[in-house]
Amino acid sequence: MSSTIRVRYAETDQMGVAYYANYFIWCEVGRVELLRQLGFEYKQMEIDHRLFLPVVEASCRYRSPARYDEEVLIETRVSGLRASVIKFAYRLLCRRNGEPQPVLLAEAETVHVVVDQDMKKCALPEPYFSAIRSTLDADA
């Protein structure tokens, strides 16, 4: 699944280069949009089931800097799923003038544990589990 953002001035340093921590915010945009494209909203999962998906691990390999006003394509996929753990993988790219292919800005990964309102680990209920699992089947 993919979504796009445009690098805002506030996300850059004096050289017009995006601050490294913003990549994780952009990953969140991709993750929330992936869930929305699967037919449910993260916010609704919190309200209806009192379930949360805190990040327990995050990594990012930076390849090329994102710059002010560039449009960034966020490719998001589920790379692992267990009853109470979801792993997302991301590729952040942009098209630049003169480049025949999109430029890879970064590759990232986040790991989330499903917890209840008391922060106790629990299983991801249906229909969320099946919807997310279907993306793994589609990638195979």
C-alpha cells in the first residue's frame, strides 16, 4: 500500500534537509493509511476494542536526504504477523528532476505489540487479524 506526503518547511533544517526523526512520523502516516485501506481505522480499534499498538522497536536506514517541498512516496507493507505482534516495513522514495527512477530515501521497519488499555499484551481480534494476514498472503 502506498501514500504520499510533501516535506514541509518545519520538518527541515537550515539546509532544507528533512530531520531524521521525521521519517518515523512519515512511517506512521503509511501505517495508518495501510490499515485504512484494509477497511478499518486505528482510532476505531482503540475505541471499540480498547486495543493499542505501541512501537516496541524501530529502525531506519537512510539512503538519500529528503528535501523541503519534495513529494515522498511511502510504501508500507506488513512484513510479519503473530497473534500479538505486527511488523511493518517501509520504503520512502521521491522523484527528482533528471532521475529516471524514484530515489530511495530510506528503508524502515517498526515492530508493534498489541496491548489492552492496561498495557497488557493480548491477541489481535478478528476481523483485524484476517485483514492484516491477507496482505501477507497477497505478497507471497
